[in-house]
Amino acid sequence: MRFGMSKVTVSQANAVRLLADYPFDSSCKRMTVVYSAPNTSSTDVYTKGALGTLLPLLDASDDIKKEFTAKADALAAAGLRVLCIAHKSVPTSAGLAESRDIAESHLTPLGLAALYDPPRLETAEAVRKCKVAGISVHILTGDHIKTATAIAREVVILGPHLTVAEAVNATMPAAAFDALSDAQIDGMEKLPLVLARCSPSTKVRMVETMHRRTAFCVMTGDGVNDSPALKKADVGIAMGFNGSDVAKEAADMVLTDDNFASIVTAVKEGRRLFDNIQKFLLHLLISNIAQVILLLIGLAFKDEHVKSAQPDIKLRPPHDLRIVVFTREIIVDKMAYGVFLCSLCIAAFASVVLGHDCNAGYNDTCGIVYRARATTFATLSFLLLVTAWEVKHFTRSFFNMYPELYGGAFSVFKTAYRNKFLFGAVLAGFAITFPVLYLPVIDHIVFKHEGITWEWGIVVGCVVVYVALIKIWKAGKRRMSK
């Protein structure tokens, strides 16, 4: 409502009565209202909609229709949305309120209304960023093809930059697209960038076509007629300000500011997160692979007694051939040891005082942070190295791993030295921890650490607790297996 001239206000002021309201339908692209005035036997019918759908309903000469068409095309070419408004005044009859076909017939054209809904200023730049990022942007609209083409040029979807393949079918009426078979559409090198006068089924078909090309499809929309396509797309995005409730319900997410540039920003952030996850996993797996290879080499070496295998290995029953390497026991152990290790590393970092800009460099506020990082690094390194010995047997403690061979208080040292290559590899792992903590430049600049002193007590304490937790865990497994 503007200036107090709402439909209800005007109707009440003129004492007119609404007899029928035929809402907008995307299949016919028009709407109609039927009003009766007081103390008269006539009824007024008003219709508005796309000129192409109203022309067959008009009582007008061919010259007038051509004039309307030419004017509408000129307005559409300027990027305006054009509506034709028509009217008729006829004697009141029951058919007007019951039949849309009767109401929408023998209309007299009143004129054209042109609306301009300009794209946001940042949309063109957002489309450019999409193209650089390898994202193809398409317009599927109910507007006239000339209106859609003009808007597409404004936001740089169309232009001289198009490839030959893109230019062939750059713009297309939805009727022509719908007339093609799936095979013909799949035979196109490039799909149309602009589809005009689209129905809901056209939008759904476009999404299905993209899926057949293994494309990841994101659809935006605001109206009820967009709901099927929003549901069909990999990601449906409804408009927050202007979107209908039906569209929001069908969509996967709602764009609160109705700004296409926000989608581009979301894509950028999503890619940033994906890259960071990849980098983290790459860093983690590189270190894990190196550790696994090093420890496997150590485990593969046999001592002079050719007894690298566990003494009780022949006492175990044969395992089911359907069981793979990662058995339930392995998975549970992995999770348990991982939780122990992570908890102790967090405990080692528990006394951290937050500093300012300690990821970018070193300043006076970062001393405790750097020392806490160094403590955590040493704790993690030592716990991983101790784990190499602890996982040599699934149920026996490292302190009593070979009761058949070694006994007494010092059996743990004999167990550790039993595989000399593994023993050397673990000692080397302990040794290389210290340069990372104490060598100048490497500690502050590269690893953001600072040499620790009393914190070694925390490291040793965490190792002791870790070994104790594993000992308790294995004792529980032995009890459960009895």
C-alpha cells in the first residue's frame, strides 16, 4: 500500500464489491479481478499480464496489436518488465464469477505498464568472480526474452566475452527449450545462459539436464513456482526478503539479504574451509605416513633369535577370513588411545594465557603461549613414540609383554631393546624433539615455540599417565576376554 491507496481502501471508498479473483498462474501468465459497482447492472473486469498471453483475448484490430507489440518489445529491450492491462464492462452474469475463460475474453487494451527492477551494483562483479572461479551462471525467468537478455548483459552473463559454443544457444525461449528432447539438449555443447518465459517444469528440466552432465547445481528463487526447482537442485536458495513461505520451505537455505554477491562470498568461504581441511589432512597424513613407514621398517627387522613374532601368536585361534585388517578391536583401541592422547595434550596446554597476534609473530604477550605450545608438542611427540611400543601387543602391557622370556623389574628395558631398530628409531624420535624447542630461529619463527624448563615435569607426567591408562585399558580387555 502506498499513499493510503490500497485495494481495500479504494474498494470501500467507491463501495465496489469484488465478485471474482483469478490469481496469477505461471501457465497463462496473467491475473484477473471482477468488480461490481453499486446501483448498476454492469460488471467491470480488469486483467493484467504478459502481452503475448493477452493478445488473443483482446478485441482490437491487428494494427493496434502490432503497435502494442512493437512498443512492448522496445521497452523489454531496455530491460523493463512489461505488463499489458486490459478491461471490459459487461452486464452482470453468473458466468463471470464462475468461469475464467468467460471473464478473460473480449477485452479492450488500456495500455502497457513498464517496471524496472535493476540488478544490484555488485551483481556484475559477483558474476565475473563466478566465471573466474569456473562457475557458470544462468538466468531462468518468466520475463520476456528481450528483458531477460538486457538484464543478462547488465550483469555480464552475456557479452562479447562468450565463446563460440556459448553464443550459439546463449538465449532461448522456454517454449523452444521444452520442445527439445533430452537427447537434443544433451547434444548441446553449452546450455542456454538465458531461458525466458519459463514455467516451473522448465526450471526443473534445466536442473535435471545439469545433473545429467554431472554438474553441481545451485538454484535461487523467491516464488511458489520456483519451489519444485529449489527442491530438485543440489542446493536450493530462497530469498529472505521477497521469498514466499513455500519457496523458503522447499529451499535448503535462505539468503537473508537477497544479494547474489553473498552467494559468491559463501562459495569463497566454503572453498577456504575445504582448502584448510585438505591442508590439515595433508600435513597430518604426511607425518603419519612417515611414522608408519619408519615403525614398519623397525618392526620388520628380526633379532638374532628370529622371534619378532609375539610368543603367544600360535596360541590364538585362526581369525575369520571375512575380517579385514581393521577389526573391531583395532578400531576401538584406536579411538581409546586417541582420546587418551588428545586429553593429555589438552591437559598439557591447560595453563595457557591468551596472547595477542601469537600466530603471526612473537611479542611480549606470547611467552606463555609459546611455552604451552612447546609443552604440547613435546607431550604429543613423546606419547606417539611410546605408543609405538605399546601397540606391539593388543592386550599385554609394555611392562609385561614377554613373560615367557623376561622377568624381573628390568624386563621393560629388555622388551624395549628386543627390536634394536625400533629402539633406535624411537630414541631418534625423542632426540629430534629438542632441536625444535631450543634451536634459535627454528623455535620462534618456524614452530612458534619457546624453550621449556619446569614444563618437562608436565611432559613426563603426561607420559606416565598415558602409560597407566593404556595399562588399565589392556587389563580391562584381558578381563573381558576371559
